[in-house]
Amino acid sequence: MACRLIFIRHGQSLGNKEHIYLGHTDLDLSEMGYEQAFLVGEFLKTRKIDKIYSSDLMRAYNTSLPLAKCLALIPEKREGLREIFAGEWENKAYENLIESYPVSYGIWQNDVGNAHPDGGESVAELQKRIINEVVAIANENDGKTVAIFTHATPIRSFFAFVRGLNTGEIKNMPWATNASVSEAEFSHGEFREISYSVDAFLGKISSTFPKGV
């Protein structure tokens, strides 16, 4: 049987709003991020979802709560669903990263699949982590539908893997927007993409990274 996986990127965070690289830094959603979380809950509440998983970082977990309330489910926190660990880049403004880490952050901007934040986790390591975590979730939920609330780099790198892209090709995939919905199916050990970064339900409050991040 197949497992349907519904991925939701967290709503706009305070880091997104202030143009700060968060990584594992645990800041909450912005006011607009909470509005987006409500709307994604409304968008998905009629789906038959058996279980909700979330990164343990508050911006993802708090995005999951409106849907969880609608479905009377308790999200299960998974550390493996966290954003990339950014090491020395944690909680720094993008403009400061450009100035302080021109080579390594330049790779992030232009060839994200081969990027490695100074003192942190590489995108390749993050991709391996998120694939392993999603495979584990899928195997635990054969024949079911699950919602997974996570972050931009996990979603981008995971769906690049599903599309068969190598690390050098991840740069060709767009970032999933805040509170957008992406779907995949896992069957007989293989993933199939269904949709990526659907956010029309957000209307005028759709948001994403500024250009050049």
C-alpha cells in the first residue's frame, strides 16, 4: 500500500520577516505567519489525515496547531524534521552573511546543493537526514495519509531527490513558499511527487524568501 505525505512549510517566521538566517535558532511565527497557519489548516481540514508530524522548532510546530485542532490530533515532534543547522550563520542577518562569509555564503546563493554553512550541517547532510526521517515516517504509516510540518531547505532538498536531481541541480528548484503544501506518495520503496509549493489558498499573504537569499 502507499503512504500519502503532505508537506507544509512553516508560516512566515520572525526570522523570515527580519531577513535573518535561523537554522536551528528557535524563533516564533510572525503575526502574518499565524494567519498563514490558520489558512493552511482551513485548506487541509477536509482531508483524511491520519497523523501529524512536525519539526520540534516552534515556527513549524505552531504552524501545525490550527490543523491539529481541526482534526483533533496531537502533532508528534521530530527533531529529524528540523531546518539545516547553520553553525556560525545561525541568527545572522543575510546582509551580514554576504559580508562575513563571501565564499561559503556565495555557494549557498548560487549552488545551494553544494553549500555548507561554516561550522554547520551541509545541504547534502541535511538531505540525507530528511530522506531518512521521511522514509521512517512513511514506513510507520503504510496505507495512511500524514501531514509533515517542516522547513524550506528540507522540503527543497527532499523534492529534488524525488525528482532525481543531483546536488548540483538543487539550485534549479525554487524554494517552497511559507505555509505552502507539497505532496508525495511512497510506495514499494519509491517516492512520487504529486504537487509542489501550492499556496493559492493564501491569497494576498503568500510570502517567500527575498531574492538573493
